[in-house]
Amino acid sequence: MAEILHEGNIWHLRNRWISYALCELPGGVVAHLYAGPRLNNLNPVGLLRRANLKAEDFSVQECALDRLAQEYPSFGLGDMREGALTVVAPDGSRAVDLRLEKAEVLDEKPALSGLPATRGEGCAALRLTLEDAHTGLVAELNYAIYDDCPAIVRSARLVNKGDAPLTVERAYSLCLDLPDDDWELITLSGSWARERTPYRRPLTPGFQGVSSQRGASSLQTSPFMALVRRGTDEQRGEAMGLSLIYSGNFIARAEDTPTGGARLLMGINDRDFTWRLESGDAFQTPEAALVISNEGIGGMSRGFHRLWENHLLPRRWMGVDRPVLLNSWEAAYFDFDEDKLVSIAKAAADAGASLFVMDDGWFGHRDDDTTSLGDWQTDTRKLPHGLKALGDRVRALGIQFGIWMEPEMVSPDSDLFRAHPDWCLHIPGREAITARHQLTLDLGRADVQEFVYESVANTLKESGAAYLKWDMNRNFSNIGSAALPAERQGETAHRYMLGLYAVTDWLTRDFPDVLFEGCASGGGRFDAGMLYYVPQFWCSDDTDALQRCEIQYGTTLAFPPSTMGCHVSAVPNHQTARVTPMDARFAVAMGGSFGYELDPRKLSDEEREALRTQVAFAEKTQQIRLYGDFYRLLSPFEGNDTAWMSVAPDRSEAIFTFVRAWAIPNTMPPMVKLRGLDPARRYEIAELGEVYGGDELMNAGLCLPMEVNGAGDAWSALYTLKAVNE
Ligand code: DGJ
């Protein structure tokens, strides 16, 4: 059970795995003491001595703050490092001096107003209230520690209790000051079709980190970073991961400080951000999660997976089987009519799929991507009988119907834009910059929120869709809102996110049985913020089996398999032109929520038969694949082979996947050490008809039956392991 121990001036948050401790120094400054594996005893003297301090006579004089590990440091009063908070006072100064007023162990973890956050059950919660006497600014620091995973979540709420307006220029969610700098930093970066590659480098003096100022967490990086010790690998060593529950502009920065400590900061990016706080107003930061592992990077990932699955992802879909879907995009692009879609859906149904999704191109007069976003009326040239008729024809095949929308966007060539030119993000007098020929609706506006809600709700009602792919295909430019005065223009990007979350919240509440899948040109908004509303996200537009090994490997650092939309597509692959065997494409797509991205009518009879077997396998194994304990075994970034496995919580079953990218002749067949099994049990591998001990598979390894000469590129293995009853 998670608990909060309070002794003297120390608060110690602790569960089975981890401890997190802080203390109040004389005068009310809040120092950070410890974050790491669970401690039974905590004597702060040594931790404070590290900062050349004594608990009893601390004073902010002589820049003592510059050496002190703090919980929520600010700028301008002696701490020369980057702070978590910058606020402009009525006198124009930016210094803030927060002192503890109150500490409360709460009965319940409070929800975050307007923002996604981990839910309150199964945790212990602490609130510290600090105040800056000079301005009347109050900062509430909220912490929670969960019973069932090595995780702490944190956020801050700022309240202006002074008489005059304040302007917040920076309000990060978290600061974590660590007493040494002997760490390596891991972040995720990439681009369209190559999302979330892990990069690892030593901490060196100065700043390192990642950020987005694109208006979305982005394809290019992810609101995640981890610190690991040198030598920490998938199984062994210390790892600390941070993830921000937010989908907009963010920053994650690590500073190797001059005195030999490390400071981690994470929150909304302060680039192009200001927030005006009138007297009495409050500002809520997003929540950040800290996961601590002593079992390597793999342990950290499993910590995140449990935290998100048990406390963040939509409950309606947790542990629930997902439909095997077929999406029309790469099958038809914009070129379809009702009969064509129905015949693709029929082929999907014949293969055993349970959901057919009509992608882009069904509304306005959209024959390509230059037009019609915002005009969510059915294009009767293509679908003369309307959405309901199409949905009914698909449902008559015995499968569900799903639909694509890009609700946050407007095409300049649309009735919506002609009627409401001021509804998009824009700066009056400046030329609008389009991307993919589209503009971004200003979701911070109540009238736009209403429009987006109505458009999606009407489409869902009319079509009877059981699934919605919510796409978003451009980043922000011309960031300005016609609904805000000049002094609030810096609020535009965050107000957009609040509006997006509000609309998504209304829709997912009003249509609880519709499966929402997020998408942003692939995985361009794959973050813990969106995953509060949508249980799965299209991982990448790149479905090439080898590229997907990398993308999915990186994604699982911070997110569980159930959240990754993973499809088998046709060859040559539409993104890489690479030809890989069907088996490999299937084995890799078994890494997440499964589906197809191809025209099944164009497959050979043999391939269509294979589809039936695949769908049956996908359905039979999905509880373990999606919700089991996940182990990365071989990294595509370190060699030619990728392997991973998912193990049932009771370790009675497991699914193992292996892919060798390039064939290597005249070598011994690969030998892979498995993880997470019960060493005392024996497991049968059905596909091989062989039985091994769990200890044997983990210590000696499994030798794969690869005929290395002539194996061909992208050789794969997909095995089910079952404990043998003895
Ligand atoms: C980008 C998505 O990632 C694709 O899957 C597809 O839905 C297109 N948009 C449609 O325009």
C-alpha cells in the first residue's frame, strides 16, 4: 500500500518499490530529499550536507538556494539554475519566493481542472501550499503515489491571491533535483514515418532535453525522458522515467549543474506561452509522472505501462478485446464509392475482421487533400445513399462500421472557412500559412468547440459508427486567436489544448461505446494526454515491418502495447517501397492493437487464407499481447535482430516475437534469452511442438529454427508459450 509518512518537517511518500521525500527548512523553503528505491529510514542530514546545508539553520542568504535540491524552484532569488516557475509581478519583477504555508495528506487525489490526469483510486495524496508574500501568488503542489506501481505523479496549481494581475511566463509541472550527475539521458526523437527513436547520451554540463513548439507533442519528439546509470540495460540498473500527461507544446530539460547535481524539469513549453492571472484566478499545470526502476529500462517501461493501464487509460477499454479492423486508407485513398467500400468490407469480413473503417475522403467534395475539411456532410457523388446506408450495408456483413474525421481542421476551400474565416488560428494582417492545404481551427473558442462537438456527434449518430479515427495532420503556425485580447495571445496554444480536451471529454462520455483511435499523421500526438481519452493511437503511417520494429520498440519505452495501432499493409510498402514477407508484417503488427491497411481483394487466395489464420491468432492471443507484462529482448537499434515478448500476469502463457532484418548466411541460428517466465515451470511452444524449462529459456535461451542459408530478409518467428501442467 502507498503511504505518506510525516515526521517533524519531513514528508515521505512510499510504496512497495519506491520512496520520495521532501522537507521544510527553517523559513519555509521546501527542499527535495530523495527519489529512488524504497527506504525504511530516512535521515535528511546527509542529503542536506550534500548541499552544504544544515536542516536547523538554513537561510537563503549567500545564494544557498543555488545548491539546494528543491521541489518547485523559481527564478531570481539566488538559485542560478533554471527554475520551474517565472511570474511577472505588478512591479514588473520576475522573482518568486515560495514558502510553505500548509501541508495536507488528502483523503482523495483531486482531479485536475480541465486536464487529463491519473485517476484517484489506489493512491496516497499530499498537497503542499506555498505562498510568495511579495505578490500573493500561491502554489499548490499536488503529489500522489500509487499502490500498484513504482510511480509518483505531480502537478502544480497557481492561484493569484494578491490584488493585482500577475502574468505567468513559465509554470512547469515538475522539478526533480538529483544529488549527483552520473547519469545518461534517454529521449525519444524522430519524424514522420520514423517516430520515437530512443537516443541515449551522458549528461554533460549545461542543458539537454527535448521540446515541442508545434502545438502538439509531435512526430519529432515525445514528452518523455529518462535518466539511467551508465551500464543500465533492459534488465538491470537504475532508471528514472518522466512523462508529461499533455498533448501540446512541452519541454523536458535535464541540467547537469555546476556543483555536480542534476536538475530535471518538465512542463508546458514556455516558448510563446504566457498566462494572465487576474486576482482570484487559478492556473493548473499538466500532471507529470515519475517512474523509478531498479530493474533497468524494462522495469521502468513496465512501471509506465501499469500506471497508464491501471490509472490513466479509459476504463471502458482496459482489459477489453479490441476489434480486428481493416482501414480503407491504403486500400483506396480518396478513390472510392459505396460499392467499392462494401466490397472491401466484405473481403475483410470474409477474413474474419470485425470492423471496417472508412478513412479520409467521404465528405464535402474531397478527392484529394486540398479541400473540404470542416464540411462534414457526406459527399453524395461517392456515397449517394448517405452514411447510414453505407454503415448498414457494412453491418449487414456481420462486422462493425468505423469512420475517419479530422475535426480540428478547416480547408480554405470549404463552406466552413467561407462562413467563419476568424475561426482558425490566425494573426490578422498576416498571410495565412497552410500545411497540407489546411488551417487549424481555434479550439480555444467556445463556438468552435461547440461546432467540433456537433460535427463529430452528428457523424457518429448518422453513421452508427462503432469506431472513430480522430486525425490531426498539421502543426500550428500563425498562432493567434480572434477571441483573445492582445495581452492574452500567449494563452492561445494552451487554450487550444484545453478546448481539445473538453470536446474529447464530452464526446467520449456521450459515446462511451465508440472506440476512439487517435492519429496525427501517424504518431504525431501519441502521448499520455490523448491516451486519457483514446485507448489507442495510430503508431505511425509507416507500416513497413522493419521500420515498425524500431518505431514500436521506441514507443514501448513509455507506452503499453495496447495503445499502439499496428496494421499489416501491402507490399511494396507505401512508405519505404520495401518488400517483406507477410509473416514478418503480421508478427510485427502483433505488437499492438491489430488491423489491416490494405485491399484484401488484391491478395492471392493463399494470402487471403493466411489472413483468416492471422485474425484468429490475433483474437486468441490479444489479452496477453495487449495487457501482459512486456519485455524488450533485442533492440533493432543495437543489431540486426529485434525481439520482444508479453507474459500473462500469472506467467502461465507468453507470446514471443523475433525479426531478423537482413539475412546472414553461414552463421549459427539465433539464440534468444527470454524473460519474465516462471523458472520453475516448463513451457510448451506450440508452433515448434517443443517443451523447455522456464529457467532454460531465460538462461540458456531459445534457439530459433532458422535455416540461415537462404532465410531471406525479414525472417520472423511468432510463438505462443504455455506452461505445461505436470
Ligand atoms: C494521416 C493518417 O496518418 C493516415 O492514416 C490517413 O488517415 C490520412 N491522414 C488521411 O488523410
